[in-house]
Amino acid sequence: MISEKTSADARWLAETLAWTEDVAREAGALLRDWIDRIETRSLKRKRELVTEADQQSDDLILGRLRDRFPDHSVVTEESGERATGSPFHWWIDPLDGTNSFAHGHPHFSVSMALEESGKGIVLGVVYDPMRDECFAAARGSGATLNGKPVRVSGIGTLAECLAATGFPYDREPDNENNLAEFNAMIMAIQGIRRGGSAALDLCYVAAGRIDAYWELKLNPWDVAAGGLIAGEAGGVVTNIGSRQWDHRVHHIAASNGLVHQEMLQVLAATE
């Protein structure tokens, strides 16, 4: 028999997920309104742009979180960390894919994830405002796209896979630039895409639009929501060279599960 506490926890999580979807859609609408009128672009570092829209989306999401969950800890890409000692910890990317956005390329997203101490990531939402696609998942409840269940693909071999990846901004300092991995994978797969939003790449694994994805030098806010969504859609998500996934580790591999080990073997051969 399900305990009252367990039932209440599940109800709270479902309500929080629905609220998170609403906030992500609100931030996404703001970004959609901004895309054709960006005037100021600044560089955080070489190749990494930031715009007025990043900060406005960040401000909107932080405001909503302060109103509803004032005691929760929050980390956002733009504002850094607000630590409260709460067992609940939000990972927020108010605009994942800023370089695409700043150039008017319509492939970017809002990513929001909630981590609970001892349980890991318990909910995730990724919203694509240009396609009006909201990917969402709560731990143990499956993944959805605009409220309808999604599932990973059934492709069984790497040679038949459509894969995705990305490259770090700081490509010069060392060999951790994904070039060796890219060269190995492109020879092993059917095709590859480079979208520019890690969160959407992971959601595309969840929806069966791509079969495998890997990337290096990522941050927790890039992958926390999408990683949960891919896993809840039946996929396998790990760190590269591992059987486990920790969103704080800066590299990730995700797939439909059927090709995961084969992908990891190809990536391991580049070391």
C-alpha cells in the first residue's frame, strides 16, 4: 500500500513539474520575442556570447523561483549560485544555445531541473520556444513532449545511427576538444548533427529523433534536465567511460540504450 507521504511526494512533484513547464514556457516566450531585435552581444570568453535576452530570461526564472520556493538553492548559468542549505537544488540554463540565438538561428532552449539531496535529479523541463515543444519528465514517471509520452528509437547498431554532439568554446588549450572523438564517431555512424543546444540534443534522444549523443566540457545546467528526460524515455545516460551518470561531471553520453556500449567503445579508442 502506498504511504500517505509517498502519495503526497508524488503529488507535489507532479504539481512542481507542471509549474516548471509554465515558467519555462514564459521564459521561452520572452526569448522568442527577442530573437529578431538583439542589439548587444558581449563575449564571456572567446566564442561564447551573452545577450540582453539571456539576462532577462534569467531574471524572470529567478523571480518565479523566489516567489514559489524561496528556501530552495539555485544555480543559473548567468547568476551563479544562491545556496540556502535546502535539500532542493535547481539547475537553470535560461538560454541554452546563445550563439545560435544571437545569430538568429532558431535552435535554442530554456532548461530547468530540480535536484533533491539523496535522490538526484527528480524533474526536468526543456522548452524550445521556436517550435513550441516542451519536453518534461519527473523521476519514475516517463518523459513527455507537449504532454504526450515520448520514447527513444529502436535503432540497434551504431552504423545506422543519427548522432549529435557539440564542441567546447575553448578548443585550443588542450586535446579535450572533441575533435578526435568526432573523427572516430563520424566513421562509425550513418550521420551527425550539431545543433548547439545540449539540452535539446538530449531531448531529441528521448524523442527518437537522434539515436546517440555525446559531448565534453559541459556544465550541470547544460545536461541536468535533458539527461533525466532521455533516461525517463527509456534511454541510457552515462558519463563517458562510465556506467553511471553524474550531472556534475563535465562529459556525457546518451543513447537509446541499444547502441550505448558500442558508442562508448568508439569513444574509448580515442584516449
